[in-house]
Amino acid sequence: MALSMAELICMDFNRHLKEMEKQGRCVFLPFEIQSLHLKNIGKFIEKNIEFNKFNIIQGHIGSGKTTIIKSIAGISGAQSLLKSEQNNGEINVTASDGRRHHQDICEAGDAQCIVLDDDVGEVLDSSHYARFLNYLRDLNVQVILTRGNMTDELNGLINRTFPDCRFIRLN
């Protein structure tokens, strides 16, 4: 009997994160991110975001979730995924130590921050998604992930499991 996508993902979350990295949808950083400042990038004329240890960027399609993730990846030297729609676009990431980092990328085992454009939540039911989030939390690294639709059930689950989770809601 073939395993479902949800069962495969739950078997090896680390392998799934590495696959997402190969697809350009996950980046492992050797530092935590304190804040992000975007100017004239994607739909953002000016946007400042502060981050906690566990962060979920929420919003509808086209709200800028992936722009934020790709901005972090781009400034970190992982890949050049974004183009400023204007000539004077700026992306600045401030690490938790106050310094700006522009090129450091590391192996998953050395990561202090995992940034991912998440579709796992679209594949997994609530209980399996909770296992995935617990896996990320147990890595004891900063997590910044995107999430489109959030049901009341999932919101409640996240609030109970991760009371310090920062929800960054985009319009």
C-alpha cells in the first residue's frame, strides 16, 4: 500500500526540509533574525517586521508572504530570488546580535534559524501539522514560516502549543 504525502512527510521531517531547501523554499541560517526592513520590494513600499523565536507569516495569496521569505533568503546570499520593482529597493536583515549578515548560509545541523515558504500545512491534517511544528520547535532554532489559510482549530492548536508564537498578518 502506498503511503500518503502526509505519511511520507511525517516519517522524516528533516528530509522534507532538505527537499524544500533544494526547491528554493527553505533556507537554514547561522543566526537568528531580529528584524527585517523592506523598502520598494514586491508590494511593500516600506515594511518593518520584528521576529520572535517562532513566527508564522499569515496572509492571503498575493499579500507578500513569499516576498518576505525570499527577501530573507536573498539577503543571506542563498539565492537571488527577488527583483525590486523600483531601482532603489532595499532589504536589510538585522540578526539577534545586532549585526547585519549578508552572505552566511550553513548546513541544516548548524542552523540558528529556519526560514520556509510552507506548503506542509496544506498537505497535513491538524494532528500531523502539530507534529511538524513540534519537530521544528524541538530543533531549538528560530522558525519563520508562511501560512495561508488558518482554521480556528489550527490557530487554537498553535496558540496552545506555542504561546510565544508571533503571528505576522499581512493584508
